Amino acid sequence: MAKIKLSAPWNTYYEQVKALFGDDSEIHIVFDEEKKDLKLYVDTDTKAEALQNLFPIEKEWGGVTMTITVIPPNRENGFKIVRSGEMTSKEIIEYAFYNNPHFVKCIGIDFPLWSRFVYAMFKNEVIQYYTDDLGDPNGMTSTLAQDIAKEIFEPVDGVYYCTELSKKEKEKVTKWSSLPSGTFTATTATTLY
């Protein structure tokens, strides 16, 4: 009988980050399991600043804490997260996922008297990464990019992660319905793509 080795949650978190950003040529991920330290070396300052606004500084599981550091070019130790409000939520998503092969586009929708809603749209594809999923004989987890993003990032007000419609679903969407004021409902707005 094979022995089952379960992964620690910080290893699963690393695998999720690697699954979402591993194919992004501007991000290089280094994980030190012993020190519980995850570093993302980013090739551009703008992308690094955007990622800083999405990733938590630390992630805790019980009594174990993992440090997450976003390191821009020419700064070996990284820098503190400054949420100065200079970037809008839409810009944060666009810069963070620029050149990411899983990302399609970002849609910003303004509602009168409400705040802005931002939809980060990912490709309609399954992403697999290694975990200790006992439901899979190879220990793989199969999921969507939107689900990984929801798991690994800090919540940002008004930002929603979603998956683009398939071609068949897009064909079903033929017209928009609008409110009397001429603004679109959130449900209607997401059916555009």
C-alpha cells in the first residue's frame, strides 16, 4: 500500500501562485519552504506595485505564518506595500495581469450613486496544479483561474474575478436589457463577454 503524504497549506498556496503566474514571463517565483517565504521577482515597477496591492503581506494557517514579498527590479529586499490609492482597482488588475496568458481583459463598470465594479476576466480554461487532492490519483487539483485568484489575493472592494463565456454562450447573448435610467445591471454587464 502506498503511503500518503499530505502537503502543508503553505505548499498548496505556493502551487496556486505558481499555477496562476508561472507562465507569466515578467514574474519569477521563489519559495523557501523551510523559512515559509514566498518571493515574487517582478520585471517592471508598475506590475510590482499592482501585485503588492493584491497579495497579502503574510498568510497564516493556525500558528504558521508565511511571508509574501513582491520584489521589483533592482530592489533585492522588496519594499513595503503602500496602498496610496494612486492606482484604481481596474489599473491594479490590468497591470498585475499584463502579459499573463490566463488573463483576457478587465472590465470596469460605473454605477451612479454606487462605487465602481471591476471584473477581471480570465480565459475559459482549466488550470491544474499539484496538491494532495485525494480525489485525484495524481494529486492534482483542476480549477479555473478565477477560483485561484479568489483564494490567493486579498479582497479588494468592487473587484470580481470571473471567466469569459464560451463561444456557444456568447452566441446566446443577443441583446442587453437596461434599467429605466439607462444603466445596466451587474448581471447584464457580465454577459457582454
